[in-house]
Amino acid sequence: MSTVTNLLLGGVRHYARRYAPKYKDDSGVRYGLITYFPKTPNHVDPPIEPTKLFMVQRIKKLSGTPWWEKEVMSQLHLDGKKSDVAIVKNTPETNVLLWQVKHLIKVTPIKCPDGIPKTASLNGSYLHENGTFMVNRKVTIDQKRIDAIDEYKKDWKKLDSETLRKDLRLKWVNPL
């Protein structure tokens, strides 16, 4: 049967051997299961220090994607809005998850030019879009403001959105 007949009858398309890629060049350097082909024979890669954290941003919508990709995105907490951002550790487990959905996300390594800050000195910190984590030590938060926020959260008379919604719904249903 000819190739045209196979294609018309729903056969499997295959390429002849002559179109198969030829990777018989032995000039590569083997690293485990990976063969690396440097640009020049004496090329040496610069030493790199891998980052400890990644900033992961969703760039594609999830509608139309398979359920397993949606599950991975929910594990990464990126199943909400399209512009959601998550901070994940650079571990082999998370790298496997990121690899499975690499076509749906943008991964940016987080760099700390001033060194990794301590938890007590995070006042005035900011994470830029390019992945640079900056800490401004001049910015301090007044203790009165922190106490005022805690007092507001504990106040039972506050008009939060949930209380307003319930109360207005009851007034709409029972106007008298």
C-alpha cells in the first residue's frame, strides 16, 4: 500500500529513515544521560549560583487544558486569575511540576542583591517584576498603626463585606 493510500485510509504517518535526525556526532560532552554540544571545543560555562526561590506567573488561560494540568496549577496556587503570581522553592519536586505546565506559566528567578533578609527586617520590602527582591531599611512601620489594625479586626461593629451582604439581602427579601 502506498503512503498516499495509508494517509487517506487513516493510517499512521511515518517518515522514511532518510529524514530521521542524525545525532551520530561524537564531539559532545556527556553529563549522565545528557550529551552537551559546546560551541567551541574549549568552551567552559561560567559558574552559576542557582536561586532558592522562583516567582511563577500564569500567562495562559486554563479553559481547554486537560484536568491534570489544572490540578498542577491548583497545587501551585495559580488556579485563580490569569495574572496570579506564586512564590515557590527551587526544589526538584516543584521543578517537575513547573516543567509539566511550562507552556502556561512564566518562571522568573528571584534575586536578592542585598543578601537574603532576616524575617525581622522585612519592613519596606518589594518584589519587582524582573525578580529582584529589594529591602528598604529606612521604611519603618509605627507600632500604633499595627495596634490599630489589630483593634479594627477584633471590632464586632465593623462593616465588612460579608456582614453588609447578608444584612442587605435580608432587607431586600423582607422589606418590612
